[in-house]
Amino acid sequence: MQNLRDKLLKAGLVTEKQAQEADKGQKGPKATVKARQDAVSADERQRQEAFAQREAELSDVRRKEAAKKAEARMQSERALRLRQLVEANRVREPPGEVNFHFVKRSGKIGRLAVSAETAKLLESGAAAVVEDPGQPEHAVVPSEAAKRIYEVDPPAIRFWFGPEKPIGFELE
């Protein structure tokens, strides 16, 4: 098989010199096309890398936002469950004559006006002082309810006395 160059030379339509110049002319533009393709591919590669980096940053931001939402949902569910436990087990009595003091989560001293009987229950460990979510006041609950509240949110227990109890005071 002959290529077009050889056929044109054989037919006498072009000279050897013209054929060589044509070969040189073809190689030059091919080289520039190749250089342009390399430049375009480098630009495209750079754009793709920038796009991939941006996507990685966005996915990281989305992952962090999803984690925050999940944590907020868990806290909300925990607060709801705690609120239900406190409301279902609260010791309901009118304010009494004994002021019972405990430490709030903020580190300040809190005070509840309780009856003498409730104060004895608190001092013996049969009852506990817990935070009431959604309310500024604290509540007194029986020991069994305090165990369940401790499982849900340990810092919600503000006073619970006893040797195996997690929060309270020690007699010396």
C-alpha cells in the first residue's frame, strides 16, 4: 500500500522537496496541537482537582452538620425522657418548713422548702433532688426514679445520699 505522498511523487504532481516541506509543515502543527491538548488537559486536571477538593470540604461540612443535628436530637430526646420521668415520679407536697440545700449544676447553692418527712427521706437516701428540664425549679423524686434518671442523664441528679449512690454528702 502506498500513501498519498508516494502516489503524488510517482504521478509527478509534487517534487521531492515539496513533499519534504509538507512533512515538516505537518509535524509542526501536530506538535502545537499536542501542546494545546496538554495545556487543556492540565487546565482540566487542575479544575477537576479543585472541584474534588471543594467536594471533600463540602462533604466534611455536611458530615459535621449531620453530627450536630444527631447530637441535638439525642439531647432533645434525653430531655424529654428526663422530663417525663420527673413529672411521673415527683414527690408532690406543699412547700414545707425545712430548707434543704444542695449544689446546682452551675455550682451555686440551691434551696428547696420541704416537709420534715421529705427532708428525712433525702438524708437517708430514699429520695433524691433532680433537675426538672424546662423548669427553673428542682424536684424531689423517690430513689427508684432517681436510678432511672441517673441512667438517662447522670448530671441531672443534684443530690442523692448513700454509700452506693453517686451524689450526696459524706458524714465524718
